[in-house]
Amino acid sequence: MAIVWIDGEWRSREDARISVYDHGLLYGDGLFEGLRWYSGRIFRLDAHLDRLWDGARAIALSLPYTRDEMAATLREGVERAAKPDGYIRLVVTRGVGDLGISPALCPRPTVLSIFDDIRLYPRECYERGIAVVTASSRRLQGDVFDPRIKSLNYLNNVLAKLEAQVAGCMEAVFLNREGYVTECTGDNVFIVKNGVLKTPAVWLGLLEGITRNSILEIARGSFKRVEETTMTKFDLYTADECFLTGSGAEVIPVTKIDGRAIGTGEPGPMTEGLRAEFARAVRQG
Ligand code: PMP
């Protein structure tokens, strides 16, 4: 059963409420993190808190809790949830204020955490792979609104997700304005080509995923080369293997992009190897 913490109060899903004057709701003014716990331990908690604190600095939001307080609350939630594995949605908003977008209207940020489960893709997709499309809309450009800020404004992503669904696919890959591959609507993207593991560099305009970074760490031990680089649609279409990563998705193979089979059209051996190593790593903390 889901439990929710809202600024010091523990609630059931049904009793968890925030104000309609919260600027997170009214203007998407806020940040979030999606974390998982495995065997009772939150995976890469420090990295998630680092990203949240960086996001808060970027949007000039002063968090009303210390990192230690936040970590303690998250750990308490995991204990209260009383199950080995689960998902945490941590949300910070500008807070409750009068109408008008000025952050000055909100004296104190709202902080809440939902302790629940998440399944973004059906189980069989992890064995078979998924089909994705490239979105016709472009990822937000870093000079307009930096995708490294994991903000409550996800319409750029939602609209591309809709495009994917219209095309009968589960996920869409974004290009940036220059036509370079960036990321998917809720996951980072990797390819394998001639034994080299490649993923778009963060400066191209994408969220620096925590799963992405764990995969890079793992792969540096097992691949002949690992590159954070530029890639175009051509690189996707001609890849030997492709997969996506995210705290929600974990590691999921991609077997088709824009109707083209990737590699053999089956999940590739390098992807399977990384998936297995990642599954081990999350249990080790
Ligand atoms: N890109 C986007 C746009 C995301 O929303 C997410 C998280 N769901 C990711 C990438 C993956 O990041 P992480 O591995 O930290 O969950």
C-alpha cells in the first residue's frame, strides 16, 4: 500500500492532499526525483539528493530541510512501506502562494514523498525489447530551459510520449534542435556499435540520469570503449544494439526504431550483460 509524507505528516494515498494554490500545480514550479529501493536500501540516494539540490540552486529555491533530514525521511518511508523493493517519488514545489507566477508569493516550499511501486513497461518487454520512434518535437534546448533540471514541467516529454503512442510505440527519442539524439521522454538512451558503448553527452541537452551514470560506471569495466558523444538518427538505425535506462524503466532493450530493426531485431548480448550486472549492482547498493 502506498504511503505519503507531506512536510512532516504521514498519510495514506487517499488522505494525501495539497493546496490548489500550490505553485507546483499552478505553474509547474518545482522539481522531482524518482528513486528506487532494492532489498530495503535506496539506490544511489546521494546522487539523487545531489541532483535535487543542484536543481534547487538552478531555480533559486531554498530547500527547507537539510540533506540529512531528507535522507532520514526517505529511509523512514522505506521502513514504513515494509516491503523489500519499491519506488519513491520525491517532489519539491515552490509552495503555496497567491495567484501570479512570482516565487516571492510562496513563503515556503512544499516537500512530499510518495512511497509506492512503478511499472513503466510490461515485464515481457524486458525480454523482447520495445519499439520506439523519434519524436517530431525537439527536446528543450539548454539555453531556453535546461533539461538537467528535473522540473515539474514535463509537457515537452508528455507530448512526445503521445507521439510515441500514436505511432503504436511505448517511447520516443528526442533529437535536439541540431538533430543530435538527446534522450527519451523518461529514459536515457544508449547504443552499442562494434563493441563500443555510446550515449549522448549531457551538454547536448538531456537529464544526467542516475541509471545512465551507473551503467557508464559498470561498462567502463567491461567494454573496450565507452563514449559520451554526439549521435544522429543514422547512428540509432545502424546500431548493433540499443537500450534505455531510468530509475523507473531500469534497463530495457530497444529492438526497433522508426520501423527499422536494430541489429538482429532481438535484445543484444551486451545489453543483456549490462542488464544482469545492473540487477546485481542495485542489490549491492
Ligand atoms: N531522462 C528523463 C527525461 C527522465 O525523466 C528520466 C527519469 N525518469 C531519465 C532520463 C532517467 O534518469 P534516472 O536514471 O536518474 O531515473
